[in-house]
Amino acid sequence: MRSVRSKIIAAGLVLGVAGVGAWQLLPSGGDSRSAIRVGTSDVVSSLDPAGAYDAGSWALFSNVYQSLLTIRPGSDTPTPDAASACRFTDQKLTAYQCELRSDLKFPGGRTVTAEDVKHSFDRIKAIGSDQGPAPLFNTLESVKAEGRTVTFSLSARDATFPFRIATGAGSIVDKDKYPAKTLRADDKADGTGPFLLGSYKADASAELKPNPAYKGQGRTSKIPVTVKYYKDSAKLNQAWKDREVEVAHRDMPPEVLAGLNPGLKDTRYQVSGGAETRSMVFNVRPGSPAAPVAVRQAVAAVLDRSKVAAEIYDGTVTPLYSLVPTGVVGHSTPFFDAYPMPNVAAAKKLLKDANVTAPVSFTLGVNNRGANIPEAGELKKQLEATGLFQVKIREIPEWPDFQKAYAAGEFDAYTIGWIADYPDADNFLAPLVGAGSSMNNGFSDKAVDDLITRSQSYSDRGEASADFRELQKAVAQHVPMLPIWQKKDYVMSRDAVTGTPHLSDGTGVWRLWELSWL
């Protein structure tokens, strides 16, 4: 994995035209300490770490909260952050222990304790939000706090556990401010990250002020940041044109990304080998049209990924034939092996052999943002052209509503993106197709779960490659999800802003503390 992460950094291109002096590039007020404005079309579904497992929320969490461990830019190994040290205490890899730093303070001035850490993990399990990160902690049995020591007891050997607590799911919250069994309902955040959350307006903006008490692996920032949230990529692009933001990340329209070049005036851009993926998820609950495996296999047999990539995304995405993307150790191509080219005759035979009458009618849920609707239209067009399917697209404008709808099984299938939480193939498999999957699609398979458990047991992650290949092959056989594409990570910025090469490395971490004025 280190070679992958190194490639991400080395592949970053910071390009632009420096035609004027730095003093001319600063905001109109001329103050080098004024807030850097960062625009995104991602959505914050919750300010409470127990209630969110999505890119927009975790991007904010990585700036206002702190986890025991973190992963630094260019590294593939968790390193202490809120902890001073962490280690497995047994050869079975079922007991993990961390020593909490003694110099961490919440915004109110109270020192962070091991009880706060225990509370943070316990409430994730107790609340069990459908939109929360509980699926990441399927092996976590209990948490014990004693002095400044926190001990995690695991139900099975799990070498990936340090990676999991290094994510937004491991955010440490104040036990006096966050209820044990319900989500915090206000628009506040009490964490120990590099920034303090000032004013917050849902779907509009988040004002971040440097945290003078911050102690951790991140760089101490002296520059405030204003995150501005836009409804879709078109509005983000307009904000960029109107100079409402100095940095734009996730996601500009495909045609804008495809047109990036070194000759653009006052525009720098960073392209990294990110591992964002997009898939179609099938509702396999009894009674769903997608419950018969033959239906899902037939869809897989006719999908033309290259056409989606070329016509909807202007070549800014790459066809993907596995849940594990290219560049991640353990990647294979089981969907290409099983369905190398769109084949209507093969799909027809799959349905006929399973006694499934065509055309199969089903609803396709889609969050109405960016290129999602044109993409859904292309999928519908391809499937209906075969004469084997009838697809009704159901658009849900708001991301939280979309999450609730797919968790409730309101769609027969839906499309969704996925960004790596940590640099391991496990992150593209266990949370998606394992027991208690975050996809909430009703899929469960003992053989898949056994392979996941076994793959997590290897302390040398390279030894898990064979199990990862078997897992991906099983996914291509059962097709609970159908991978469509993977995408690089693009960051655009004005010439006056520095630090963008370290802002994002294709994971869900937003290192806003790296940004500064030239």
C-alpha cells in the first residue's frame, strides 16, 4: 500500500499561471489572515460522528474532531494522534490498547479523559444509526477505560482495527455534551481537532477557526477556513467562476475537469490517484425484483461501463470491474472475467434458466446531485434497450433523505459512491458486503463473512490478497453490488492559496489545516 500512497502524492500536479504579484492575489481586503473559502458539493448529513458515514460529514470531522490514530499524507500506517501510543497486547490480535495524551482539552476547557473515548465508541454501537459508522466496528465487543488507558476487546482477530479507529468513526466527543443513546441534535461540535466550529448553517456554510489548544499530528493552522456547501456541481462551478471560493473540491462538473490544462489563468489543480468508486446496489430482500440472483447477474451481463465513462463523465472516470479499485493491493477483475463484454444473449439465458419473466421492472433510486441523474438515465437507456428490463428512476433531492430511503428498502436498486476510509482493500469489502453492511440492502452470505473475517486476521496485509481475490469473485457471483467506475481526485485552487497538494489524497480526510495564503 505504501507504493499506492506514494504514487498518489507523486502524481499530484500543481499547475497554474503566476502572472501577478502575490499581493495582488490576496482577497480584496488584503489581509493574509482572512478566511480561505473552500467550496464543495458534498453534504454534511450530521455533525455527530455516531450519525454519519459519508464523505461530506467525515471531511468536516477530520478538522473539528480528533481520533486516537490518524494516517499522515504519504503513509499507509496509522500513527498516534489523540493517543501517545497504541498497540495490540496479545498475539491473537483481539486486544488493542491506547494511551491517551494528557494535554488534550475540549473547547470548554475540560481535559479529555479515557472515559470520553469509551463513551465515543459505546454510543456508536448503542445508537446504531442506519446512517452511522457502526458497520466499521463489527468486531468490537467492548471498550474499557482505566486511568488514561483505553482497551478495546475484539470478537475476532482483526489486524485492520487500528485503521478503523483512525477514521472519522473514531472521532472523540465530550461525554458531557453527546448523549449515550441518542444523537446530538444541535448545530454544535465539541472536539479537539485543528479547528473549532464557529457558526454552522446546514447546506450552506461552516466557519472554522484555528484551535489554539490543538495538540496532534496535524499542522497548527493560523488561517481560518470557511467551507461553503453547494447544491450540485453546476452551482459549485458557478461559485468558482464568480470567485466566491478560492478552493473547489468534490465535485466540479465532468466537462470542467476534462478541460483542465496548464494554460488556465489563476487556476492551479491537483490530480491524485484517488480511489473513489461508484456502484449500483441491489435490494436483495424477499419480494424485491432484484432478489433473484439471475436478475442481478443479467444486469451485470449487459452493463456498458465504457459508454458511461465516455458519454456521462467525459473520460474523467475509469470503468471498474471489482469493488476494490485499481491501485489498491488486492484488486482483481472478477466482473470482467465473468462479463467481459455487454452480452444481451447471455443475460436473456440467465433470466430464462431461472424462470424469470422479462422484462423485469424495477425502481432505481438516485440522489439528485451532479452527474447522478444523467448517469441514471444512461443506465436506464442501456438496460431497456435490451428488452429485458424496465427501469423507473426515482430521484431524491436531499442526501439525508436518500440515505433513509435506501436504508428502508424503498428502492429495488440505487447508485452510490464510495471513498476509502483507510488504505486497505478491506474497506471496499467488509463495510459494503459484510454482515450488517452499511449499504442496508439485505445481503448476507456466510461464506463471504468467513472470508472477510479471515482476511482481517493477517497482520501482514499482503497475505490477505488471496482471500481478497476470493471475496471479489464471490461478489461477482452474488452481485449484491455492481461496480461501475472509479475516479481520480481533483482539487482546484487560486494561485494565492498554498497547501492544496496535501488537502486530499483520495481518502475521506480533508486536511484544511494545510491551506494557507501565499
